[in-house]
Amino acid sequence: MKKQLFGNNIAPSCAYCAHSKHEGSSQFCEVNRTLKNGRCKKFTYNPIMRAPYGSAPLPAYDEEEFVL
């Protein structure tokens, strides 16, 4: 089996399904499906729709650390 972009064990979510449509602040399924017991038969992973996590904040430095 070929390894997918974010691994082979991707939990189904309408947020990054290929059949999901976003209009404004609402989201709906094109094939009129819903998640039942955490599963959807029509779930197709689309990595383009996945929102990246925010980056970690940079640590604060003192001027004394840059003095030679």
C-alpha cells in the first residue's frame, strides 16, 4: 500500500473531504452524507482542504546572549 501524504490512518472529517463544500461560514456535503460512528463511506481525503496548525511562538532573547 502506498503511503499517503499525512499517513494512512487519517480519521474522516468533513473539513478535509473532497466532497465537502464551504459557502461562507457553512459547510455541507455534496453527496448528502454525514459521519456515522466516525465513518463515512464516501470519504475521500483531499490534502488541499486541510488547514495547517499554527506555528509555535519564537522564544524571547536577551541582548546579553548576543554580546561577545
